[in-house]
Amino acid sequence: MESFDLLKEIVQERTVFAGIGNALRGDDGFGPYFINKLKERKLLPDDYLLTVEDVPENFAFPISRIEADNVVFVDAVIIEGAPAGSVIFGPLEEFDEIGEIASTHRMSLKLTARVIEETGKKVFILGVVPESTEFGRGMTPAVIRSADELVKVFTDLISEKNEFRKNVPDKARKAKSRARKKEKA
């Protein structure tokens, strides 16, 4: 499945976005920046837009208790040979298995994902390749540009979902939800 199709599919479901990173370390601030921009648009409840800074493991159990189907960790990722601002998206386990990426918070992210997956949620990563994660620097133009483009894509997808929900009668929406739960079981 193409990344965009997968993205569109998970945004249609209840999805928590968790921004990882430290805004004081340059492009490592991508995750919190992305979450703040989505919060400004008020398209999702704040409970589904979390800034977990550089300690995602502290949020494993609180995220596990949120009624959601998916969790998307938003983080700066290192991909050998990829230019700054490059974007990756997909199931976290796939990237971990093939060793293509290294989150700037790799170990804690792996452990956090394991706890969350135990509750039946699917865990994804949305990453942008950093140019600099030096302390005291702001985000670089390449990463800001990618982050802003991603915010626009997510805003459009979430808006589409919200429009669809407004036009679907409540009974039909509940029936669809029950059918999805049966498929997962």
C-alpha cells in the first residue's frame, strides 16, 4: 500500500498523534512543531494531539488508555544519504525490522511502541530527516518547509474526514464502527 493511501486510511480512524523531540535542539523540534500547528487548526481533540518531548516512554500508558485505533509518532529521523527535509511514513515495526531509519529517540520509541501495541493499537512513524540537532539552534528552513507541507496534507485529510462524518447519519456511522471492530477481532 502506498504511504499516502495508508495515511488517508489511518486518518479516517481514531488516531493519536504524538510529537517527539526537543525544540531547543534544532530540527529535533519537528514533532512538537507539527503537533502545535495541528492544534492551532482545532480539527482534532487535544487528547489526540500530544507533545511527548524527548520522553515518549513516559506517555506509553496514558496513550494506551486513549480510545484510538492508531498512534502516529512524529519525530526527526536519520536516514543515511537522505537530504534534510525528506519525509517517511509507515508502520513503525516495518522500519525497525529493515533498519532503514533511526529515530533520534530510538530505544525509548521502540519500548513505548511495544506497550501501546499490546492494547491493540497500530503504531506508525511520521518522520522528517533533520539537518541539524545542535543544542540552541532553531529548525532549519528545509525541515520547516516539510513540516508545513505535512500539516497542510493532514489538515486536508482530517477536514475531509470531518466533512464526511457530518454527512453520514449517526446510525450508519455507528454501524460502520462496529463492522470495523469485528474485522479486527
